[in-house]
Amino acid sequence: MDKIINASHSKDFITYANSALVNNRYIVDITYYAGSYGMGGYGFFGLRLSQIKERKQEWLVCTIFSANDWLTVNGRWLSCHPTQYSQQKPLTGTMYSQDKEGRYLSPLETWDDFQPLILDKKINDFDCKKNSCQIIIEENIIIAITADSSSRPWFYGTKKPRELGKDDDLRRGWILARDINLFL
């Protein structure tokens, strides 16, 4: 990711997240769909952070496509494809009815058990390494991407594990942004 354009200012920027910029800030909002707007967006995960000293409110964004499916919260999946709900019910999701051919129809149930866990809570530690990261929030809530791909749901289409490539680096995957509309 060499260039990120913030839609609200149309200015190129990259501010990689680090503990000095994230620790001791409160989570004031959450989005599961940061990135571009509309259908087929990137599905980046974002936490809106409170103002602290010289930094205004901004978003801590995980810029992995469909980031929700990579994250665990105290070992539990944040999100996954509905066909994987029987393996582990995630913290957020939507249960759909299906037709005779197995196509998903209207939503039957939608839930979000994640937001109540972390809204208005302080980030005690943001620790990001090349192949893993964790955000420790007060009350010992840990949001993580572990190096072990077996800790997260597999890709629905290919049935392959969600693995980082040898050249991937999570330290370049977490950014701070003024707006959640980002264009790569």
C-alpha cells in the first residue's frame, strides 16, 4: 500500500498506527465497512478514536480486505461467512433464510455483540508486529490477528486459510485516517 487517498481532503497521506499514537485513547465509534463507499467496498475495520493532546478524533483502520473476518476478540471470531456459523458463532453477523437452491434471501436475524464490549472503552496497548497484532482494551478485551491462520475463518469461496503472504507486514496494514472513505 504505497498511496492512500483520504476522500474528505483529497490529499495523499499515510500515517501508520503505532502505540504512541493509539494508546490511552477511547473508542467512540466503530465501522465494519471502512474504505470506499457503496456495495463491493474494501470492508476495512475501523475504530474511531477520541481526541488526545494535539491529535483530533481519527480512525484507526485495519486495511486488510474483509478485515472483520481476520480479527478475533478474546479468541472469538469477530465475523465470518454464514456457512461457518455452526463452527463458531461470531460476535457480529446476519442469519439469512435460503431458497431450495441454497441462495441467501432475506435476513432472519442480525446481531452485534462487539460494539457494547468496546464502545467508550480505553485502548491500553496497541502492539503490532509483522505477522500479528493485538489491541488490548480496558477490562482485558483483546482484539487480535494472530500469526496462526487456524485461529480465523477460512475463505468461503476457496476454502483456503486466511494467511498473510511472506511480504505482507501488518505494521503497514494499520493506519490512522481522518475519514473512513479511503481509496487505494
